[in-house]
Amino acid sequence: MTDPTQAPHLHRLAEFTGRGYDKGRGRLMCAAWALVAEPAQRSVLMPPRLRALLLRAFGARIGRGTLIRHGVRIHWPWKLTVGRDCWIGVGVALLDPAPITIGDDVCLSQQAMLCTGSHRADDPRFEVDLGPIVVGSGSWIAARATVLRGVTIGRDAVVGATALVTRDVPDGARILAPRAEERVR
């Protein structure tokens, strides 16, 4: 029930249109991914290299030698490009309403999240705000780190555990959490 003494709120979600968001495939392909492939690739019983084959069947570009562990969530595989010899750890989320491109020899550790979509907070309809993510070769995104839309992670960069990345990270940069002894001070 709405309180009539309250000022009107900014967002009117019933007016949301999804303007600017293209799934990239038709309903049949999206349904097939949701019903068959997504549960299979999350299974602990499926070998990591077999997951890469399954993703390729749905349009992902996955390089040779890439290992994808169980519990990985990939929103739309046809918007994903992963280079050679990468490691994608247990529970990683690749939420890709816009493209995600990952170079060679990249490690995405457990429960890291790369998210190419959000919403426009100042838009009353809360429309989508999308931007691709690029992760340079040799980089490491550590456990539970989050990389948001429109960000490029440079080559050989390290994004430490639990970091939140909202801006580009230069080649070779290190974004690390303070050590325990530094937090105590």
C-alpha cells in the first residue's frame, strides 16, 4: 500500500522497456541454453574441457587449453570470447548482456564476477546501462572480485580478492586488499 504523504519515488519500474538490450540470439536458442546447456555446464560431473565444447556449441569462442570448472554461470555464451590456456574457477559469474573478452593465460578465481550490465539510476524507467568488459592476457582476477561494465583490465594485471573494479586497470597494475596487519592499525 502506498503512503499518500510520501513524495513520489524516482523509479517507475512498470515503464521499463529494456531499450538497448539485445540478447543476440532468438528465443529458441535462449531457451535451449537455459533448459539444456546451462544446467549441464554447471554440473560437477562434467569435465572442465567438455564445458568448453558445450559453450562453443552455443557460440562462445573458447581457446584451446581453457579449463572451466563447475558452478560457472555464463549468461549468454555467444557474447563470450576466452583466449587460450585460461582457468575459470568454481562459481565464477560471467553476466554478459554486453560482450566479455578474455585474453590468453587469464585466471578468474572462485566466485569472481564480471558483469557488463546495470541500470541507469537517474532514469525513471530504470533502463539498462551496458558496456563490454575486456581482460588482458596474463591477468588474474582473484576470488570474489567484481569487475563492472565498461572496464578494461590491462595485460598482466592483478585484481585482488574481493576488489570492486569500476574503472580501467592499466597493464601490470596490482589492485590488492590491505594485509591483515595493515587493517588492524
